[in-house]
Amino acid sequence: MKLVEKVLNNLRVTKEEAIELYELDLFTLGELAFKIREKRYQKKTFFNTNLHINPTNICKDICKFCAFSANRKNPNPYTLTHDEILKNIENSLDQGIDEVHIVSAHNNLVGLDWYFEIFAKIKKNFNDLHIKALTAAEIDFLANEYNHSYDEIIDMMIEYGVDSMPGGGAEIFDEKIRDEICKGKVSSNNWLKIHQLWHKRGRFSNVTMLFGHVEDRSHRIDHMIRVRDLQDITGGFNAFIPLVYQTDNNYLKIKNSLSSQEILKTIAISRIVLDNIAHIKAYWVTSTINLALVAQNFGADDLDGTIIKESINSAAGAKSANGMKLREFISLIKDSGFIPTQRDSLYRELKSY
């Protein structure tokens, strides 16, 4: 097949060809993606030791897919104080964390200082920790809520100590789909613009794609192509993270989850299409650890990290609330035939096991 030959010859596929990749059988697709992964990283699988903190679930926006926000299916609103956040970090240091990953809801009751001053406090108390914080959706919310430009918010992030940006809020870039699942949230064009502004400052970020809800395959491919186009310009994305939609406790009412085959095909296709993004992450929080381990054979070279505590996806049914122990994480990767390779937040290798 000409398309298979094109991929084997490392030629860039078009949008139409990327959609056509879904018609290949699972094992052919996996083999193509694995060849790309193997050429770049051999048997290495990357991870880091990180702590996720979700400081508030009170949200001005109402997204139909969200089970975390206290405005919808979650009856327990909360907002952590800065002291509580710092204590959470202190209690996790003995697990060897090198990154704190902070994503909040869009809380319009706490003020701009609550969002930013915690970063400076973390740097003051735990200077060696990498701060990954503020999604493009949060930046859009803060800019609109407090009458700032995107540039001003981004400059404040850097001033207060944010090191890199997570990829959340991307969902699916098609605006008709966004109107259905997250109307009022940052637009796709503005999401991409915010990351472009961040990259212009020499900073790095990730990019996600939420799939398995009301989108179809063409929407996923459109999403990947837009990511690839921006990466051609900036080179600022470290990793692409396909997030599997969680079905519990939200208003989309999707009865059937995606099949494992469809998830693996999507991960493999992302490895083929995104030829200019170094890492494809099988985010075990949303895919389950077992499927994430299988995804190593379908192009994924990164499994995220130990996480320690996670609130957003676990509210929707993911089995991730308590994270994973480092020793268990390493053993699972080894037992699946790969080499656990600990990295920092910018993918510099620290240790192989």
C-alpha cells in the first residue's frame, strides 16, 4: 500500500491520509508507529516523579464533560489555602518528586493573587521543584476576568516562577464540538495563540487531546494537524497527550467507552502524524495503566509519572486518585519489556533502571 510505504519512508502524511490510517488493521498500524518510536528511543520509556495538585474545583465555566467542577455533578466545593498547598508538597518530598503540576478550575471568587502568589511561595520553599502550571484555558479565564492581555498573564507566570505549561484545555479544536462540550471556554484559536506566545519566550509546554466523547475520527486528525502546524512554527511542544474521555458523573451521557483498539489506533496515528513532536504520552490516568503499558508497542514513549494524587479525572471514574508508587511504576515498565527511564520535566534523562 502506498500509504504504508510513505510512512515507512518517513514522509509526512496529509490530513486525508491520516484519516485513512484508521482503516489499517491494528497490528500494521502499531508496527508502523513502533518503528518510529524504536528509531528514536529504542526500548526506553520515560516517566517522572511528580505531584498533581488541583487547588480548587469551583468553576465559573460549565463544561458538559467535566465531573470535577463543583458547579455540576460534584457536590463538594473546595478551595485550598496556600498553606495547605505547601503542606501537601512538603508531605510528598519523601517520594522524590521533582515536579509539581498545578491545574485549577476557573474560580472567580479568590482573586488573581491567589493564583499567582502560590508559585512564588513554592519557589521560595522548594526551589528545586519544577512548576508546571496554568493551562491555556486558565490563562484565558484570568485574562478575561481581571482585564489583562494574554501577554501580561504570561509575563506574570514567568515572574512568579512558573517553569512550563501543561497541555490541558485543548479538548478537541473543532469549534462545533467545543460548543457542545465546553461552550464558553477558551476557543481553539486562542488556545493555540496562548501556547505560541509562551513558546516565543523560549518556554516549553505540552498539548492534549480529549477523545472518545462526541467527536469522530476526522475531528481528532484535524486536532493533530493544527498541533503539527504550530509545532512547525515554534518547536515548543514537548509532548502530545491523547486523553481518553471518562464517562462517569458528567452531562455528556456517553454510555459506551471507546474500545481499546480505537484508543491504541489513535495513539499510534498520533505518533505517525506528529513527526515534529518528540514524545507521545500514554497518560495512564485516563487510559488505565494496563492499556498505557500496551501503548508502548503502539508508539507511546512516555507514561507521565507517579502523580501521587489526582482529582480531575478520578472524579469522572479514572482509578488515579492516589497515584502510583515509584517502585511499582518501574516494575510494571520493566515487566512489559521496556527500560524505565526517569526524566525531568523537560525530558532530560536522569536515570535508567
